[in-house]
Amino acid sequence: MESMLVETDMAGNYVGSSYGWATARDWAKLGLLYLHRGNWNGEQLFDPSWASYVSTPTATSQGNYGGHFWLNAGGKFPDAPKNMYYASGFQGQMVAIFPSQDLVVVRLGLREDDVFDFNGLLSGIVRSIR
């Protein structure tokens, strides 16, 4: 990733869930790294079990959250594949990883769930590549 900038909050702390800036291409690279289970052009950057961990529901999340990623296992997006997992950013930004479709989708939008049809977007993209 060439463009990534991670900033601290007002107290100087790295939040981890916010203040990360990058181009759509670089966010897609992050998604591809997870899609390929930590392998980047033949180099294993993290153990493949980490990708399994982040895409597996935590015990109390009802299928909504894994390790540092949101999941669709609980059906938040009913017309998108259940094995999709995603990073969700400010105002509807998203890096969605679709293992069963070998696909990563990046959205750098400025609208949240209440005014933007994420289910329609994600299911439409998946339908268009079948």
C-alpha cells in the first residue's frame, strides 16, 4: 500500500478502527491480502489461520462480528453471500471480501446504511459476475 496514512485521535492514541486514509486501490490491496489468506505475490505475510480467525463469528456476536472484521454470517445483507466479511468505515466506506466469489469490493461513499442500499449494491455486484 503506497498511500496509507494512519493518524492518531486528539489524545495522540492510535484508535485502530478509525483515522486510516488510503486510495481505493490501496484499500483493495488490503482486501486482496485477506482474500488470499495473507499471501501477497507468493510471500506469506501472515499465517492463513488469521484470515480464518477474522472471518469466523465470535461466540457472542450472533454472526455479526469476527476478529476485527464485520461478518455477513448473521445475514445483515440478506442477498449477499453469508461468507462475506468486511471492514466498515466512516460514512459507509467499506472493504468487502467475498471468498466464495474470489472478489473484493471497495466503496468510498459518504452515506450510511439508513440512506444507502448496501444489500442492493453487494448483491447486484455478485449477481453480475456469475
